[in-house]
Amino acid sequence: MTQASIRNELDDFIVEEVSSFDAFGSGEHLLLTLRKRGLSTHALIEHVATWAGVPTSAIGYAGLKDKHAVTTQRLTVWLPKRKSPDIATLNTDAIEVIEAVWHNRKLSTGALKGNRFTLVLRDVAGDPEAIRARVSDIAQHGVPNYYGEQRFGRFGDNVAQARDMFAGKRVARETRSLLLSAARSDMFNQVLAQRVEAGTWRAALAGDVFMLDGSQSIFGPVEDDESIHARLESGDIHPTGPLWGRGDLRTQADAQSLETEVLMSTDNDALRTGLEAAGMKQERRSLRLRVRDLHATQEGTTLTLQFALDPGSYATTVLHALGEVIDPMRKA
């Protein structure tokens, strides 16, 4: 695929949370499964808080979902007297209640198994056979696990704002967290870009640290042998890149040399020192994103993709691996 467009219609971008647990059945938190249309998660939280007569701090959610999409996600509402307003009154043109059950704790960020996507790409330009081959390669080998553009703000200036914050500019607490994440994400993307250019984003470098597929468990460095290559080829493990913070890089040898060259550049001086001063600690993230249960159907110039991603991953990363995708709603 050389070019396509996404979000020509709201229903062209559908996201559904894959839950990691069943409702407890009792407790002081009302667990809501909601489908929203053309609404941000923050706007949804404000609406639910107003409906329940509680502050937004009483609302728990697992993750943020796109505004310009049809998305299904769960929220909890803390109602210690175990009384809620009429559920039917929560429905609007933009919000549909799928389920409401009682649960014993507040939903925490990241408390989901992943997200399932149905994306419709229109005005697809490219040879259909080449597109099928590319989709097959992505299904088998995954894509580079870049942080998506959403991570860097509506206008793509979160890293610049992070530099200003590290230079002394005061920001709100919630903004501070976003800017810290953007700074770490930018540095990770820089390392990943180097590995992509070198063709090693899904292969082993001497001194690499690896992550087990489907988990956050890491191991290494270990001696490079055939078993490591076999596990990488099968998708059982993935090379990792650094999320900057206090502490030493865990990698060694060639992997550490590459990371050091990128991260210790003068352009990153302010980001490194700012993240360390903020108390962030060294962590690792997979360089490869597995695209699970990927199915594609093409009719003329319309391509429909269905797939699932682990938490913290971006559907736009998958789209960009296919080709140039124009998203007119990205900055709307």
C-alpha cells in the first residue's frame, strides 16, 4: 500500500477494550461498560461524574480512547452507599450503556488485556498482491513498536513543552505526567529508529535485553545462541529499548553502544537530566509490537483491518507500517 485515508467516517475507527478480569459482583464501585461515539475519554468521565453526582476523582478507567472513533471501554464509579441514578439516563446520542455491574475496587490505569480494532481504510492506492504480502509479513513478524503521535500531543509539541518544564516552567500536575511520558517516549523512539535503520529491531544484538511476549518480564543480557534466534523468530521474545530514568542501562556490548550513542547526544541532555531529576527510573519496552489475530479484506479501494494489540500500543503504528495513511481527524 502506498497511500490510504482513515476516519473518513466515525465508524471507520472502532476500538474495543479487551478486559483482564470479570466483575466481582458486589462492592462499592459501579463497573460500567460504555460505548462512546466522537467523544474523548476525559469528556466521558466528566459526563459520568455529573450523572452520578461525584467528583471525577471517583471515576476509574483503564486507558484513554480515541475521540474520533467508536470505542467501547469500562469505567468504575465509586458509590459507597451502593446507590446509583437510573442507568437509562446515562445514555445519550454519544454514549450507550452496554453493562452495569458492581465491583469491589476502583479500575486502575492499565487494567486491561489489550484492545481490539476494526479499521476501514479508504482510497487505497497500491498493488493488492503487495498489500496482502505486507499484511502477511506484519501478522508473522510484527512492526516496530513506536510510540504513536498521540503520545506527543495534539500539536506534536509535548517534547518541546517538556524541555520548557525541565528549564523551570511550572505546569499542572496532570500535564507534568504527560510531558514526562512524552520525553521518555521520544528518546525510546530515537533508539528504535536506529535499530530499524540497522535492520535489528526484531533481531538480537550482542548485549541485548529481551522481553517475554505478552508480558513485561525481561531477562538478559544472555549469550547470543541459536535458541535466542529461534525464540525471536517465533515471536516468543523481543529485543527491548530504554525508557530513560535514574540508574544504568541494563544492556551491554553492541546494544549498549547503540543506545549510548543515541541517548547521550547533546540534544538529549536536557531530557535525560530532567527525567532523572523528576525521579523516573530506568525501564525497558519491547522494540517489536506483535499484531495479534490480524485479518484484512479488500474490496476495490477499501481495506478493512481487524487485529488486537497489547496495552500501551498504538494502532497508528500498524497503519504506518502499511504505508502513508492520511488521517484528517488527527489534529481536529
